[in-house]
Amino acid sequence: MTHFRTWVSVLIVCLLFASLTAVCLAQEEGAGTEPAEGAAEGMEEAAVDSSLANLLASVETPVEETDTSGGGVMTRIKESGLVTLFLKGGNFMYALLITSIVGVAVIIERLITLTRARTDTRRLMKRVLDALHSKGVEAAAQECERTRGPIASILHAGLKRADMGAEAVERSIVAAGTVETSFLERGLIWLSTVATVAPLLGFLGTVSGMINAFNAIAEAEQVNAKLVASGISEALITTATGLIIAIPMQTFHNYFVSQIDRFIIEMEESSADLVDTLVILGKMQPPKVGE
């Protein structure tokens, strides 16, 4: 299920990028056809008689406002220059694009997973302990089954071994906690890799661009400041892109790690409360001293 959500996230990001590229390309193609359309409109307006021209002039203002509002968005997309910067960055921009897609997909998948895993621990423990006091171990286990999340899973694992003694309960809780922790940490290695590799790819693209720039300078008969500045600016695009990718990736990685640490603390506290309650109620024997 986790892999399915990851691939769905990758597909969504790819479709968004493809849609943005198609919009930019369509705008550029539309800009090339504007003169021909303008000429055709001019011929049509010349054929309209004076009375009809006056009628159209009365409604010209709202029509122009509507077209301007629609064209403003397209103009801003075109003037953003993302496609132009991407092409100027060279071949390493494609590698940076792939890393960014992977990173965004992992972020989306982890956000969904950690959001679904989040539970109200105090309310859950209250329901479990009340069921344990009033109806017994089976009722408390059923209460855990009705709640999703890692905390409910480790409590359920411990309750299933309640008749085998404290040591069996603790081992079951530790094993379930290890499995749940690995599930929460799944995918973070890819996010950390993207945050590390993206700046390195950017620097590598800059080195490659500088080599090409100096080769162009060596082949040029007359060297001026404009030639040098333009080559260096294009070479630095990959460095900026790598840093733009790495900074949010590292930020999300640290955020996910902090959330997972909070889950681990809540799991340890909840399991300790469960074991203490089982011992107090006599549902199992406490571990012998020295064993």
C-alpha cells in the first residue's frame, strides 16, 4: 500500500509538471499567431458599417476587460521564465528535475502516512484502560483493533500476550514497536538522499557550464564582459536549482524525524502504562527479580 501511494504521488507530480510545460509551450505558439489573427480582425472591422461599429463600441469595454483578465494569468506564466531557465541550465537540469520529482513524491506520501498514523493518545489509553478494568483483556484488544495507528498496534500486540507473563508482553511490544518505527521511517532515506545529491548535481552542472563558458571564451576572437557574464550566469543556474530543491527537502526530512520521535515517545509511554495496569489488575504476573 505504501509503494502504491508513492507511485501515485510520482504520477501526480509528473502530470502537474507536464501540464505546466504544455501551457507555456501553447502560450509561445499562440504568441506567434497573434499577427495573423490581428490582420484578419482588421479586415473584418473594415467591412462593418458605421452603425454596427458604434454598437460594438458600446460593448467593447467589458469584452476587453474579460480578455485582459484571462490573458494576464497566461502572461505571468510565460514571463516567469521557468522553461527558459530550465533550458539554459544544461543537461544536469534533467537530473535535478528527476530528484525533485522523487523528493516531492516522498513528501506527499509521508505526509499522508504520518497524518493517518496520528491519534489522540490520551483518549485511546483512556478507552483501552476503561475496557480493561470493566470488561477484560479481550475488550481492550477489540478497542485497539478499532483504532488505526502505531500506538494502537503495539497495545494490541501486548494485550494478545497478556496471559503469557510480563516478559512475553514486553517482548511483543518491543517487536511491534520496531516494526511500526520502520514503517514510519520508510522513505526518509530517499528524502535525505535527494537533499544531499541535489546540491552536488547543481555544483557539477556549474562546473560543466564553466568549462563550456571558458571554451567559448578561448574560441572567441574578441572577449568582452558580456560574453563572460552571460556564460557564468547560465552556469550558476544549476547551483541555484540544486539549493532550491535541497532546502525544502532537508526541512521536511527534519520535520518528519521530529514527528517520528514523538510517535516513539508516545509508544513507550503507552506501553509502560499498559504493562503496569496489567500487573496491578492481576492479569499477568510481574517479572521475577534477577531473571
